[in-house]
Amino acid sequence: MKRSFFHPLKEKKSKINYNMCMRILIIEDDLKMRLMLKDALEAFHTVDVASSLTEGIELVESYTYDALLLDRNLSGADEGMKIIPKLKKLQPTCAVIIASAYGGVEERIAGLSAGADDYLEKPYDLRELKMRLDALIRRYTPDVISMESLHIDMKNETLNAHGELILLSKKEHDLFFFLASKPDKVFSREDIANAIYEDPSSMTSNTIDVVISNIRKKLPVNPIETLKGRGYAFKNV
């Protein structure tokens, strides 16, 4: 018996998991399913949605994603997989999960051959979807980052310079390891605020800038790059 697709996931974030804070794109033409998926996954991630291939391509060309959840049958046509080659060219580390009612062996082979990382047959359990997303994104997250005199242990969330532990405040720690979990990915101030603050609306306009400035003062090198008008990115200098 197939498991029900409509299984609630919504819960309050209690602790940041730097490896799992993702920006996800959902391309799904069924309005009810699209909104349900967005509502469920927003408990853990930043989520954008598109109802068509055209909308999906526009978003892929505008934003950087960690994962794509893709319905291959859009508006009655089996055209969803057309976006995969373009996405992989622009964003090679973006994990792709196809979610489709086409569940036969040949359909799965076609989806994986097109460049998808995983394939889910509808209906599916949202808990399984989340676990698969988590497993896929771990493939692209480093365990250790070393640069000049700086050693970053992502697994244990520790930071050392010249063999000495660098002490960060909680927000400095949260922000630093959030950026470091996705090297070279550009995060807007809004992305950062949503990931590390319980109530982003309570922040002032320069809160993120101040925290980053304080982090830089404690480090022997500066791995946090400012991209004017876009946000911040962690660079392996």
C-alpha cells in the first residue's frame, strides 16, 4: 500500500543545522500540492515555488539553489526534465529530486539519466522527502575547511587559528558556520536572517553587517566576501 502524501511536517526550528539549511526550488503545477510542499518545507528551509518550466528557469537564472524538487509532468506534458541540464550547467552542486506519478523502471532510468540525483514516485511521505533532501545535500557539504592558518571543523563546529581555539559569540558562531557550510554560495541578508534568527523582523538593517564585522576582527584571514547589492559568500582564501 502506498503511503499518504499528506503527512504534516511543520514544526518550529529549535536549532540550526548548518548542513541542512537549504534554499529549495519547487516546480509543481498542482496548486494545492505546491502550497502544501512550500508550507511543510519552510519549517526547515528557504523555499521558492514555480508552476511552470518557464517560471522555474527564470528562478534558476536569478537565484542559487541547494536542491530542486521537480514534477516532470507539467501542464499535462512530460517536459519537467528539460530544466535539469540547464540547472546542472549553471549550478552543478544543486541536488535534483524528481517527484512524479510516472514510477516505472523506465521512467526512473530516464529521470536519473537526465541528471536527477533521486526519484520519488507520487504519492510519497513528506518525512521520506525530507530525509532524501538531507542526504543529498550532505554530498556537497565539506567536513573540514583549511586555509592558511585557519582550520574549520564543520562537524564539531569549531574554529582554530595557529592551533588556538577562536571564541565567537552565539550569533557570530551561527552566522559563520552557516556561510561556511556552503562555500561560494551567495546569501542575501534576508537568507542569513531567516536561517539564524528566530524573529528576523526584529532585526535592524545593519545587524548582519555588524556581526560579520565582529567575526572578521577575530580571524587572521577574511573568508567572508561582501558582494555589493547581493549579500555575502564564504570564500576559501
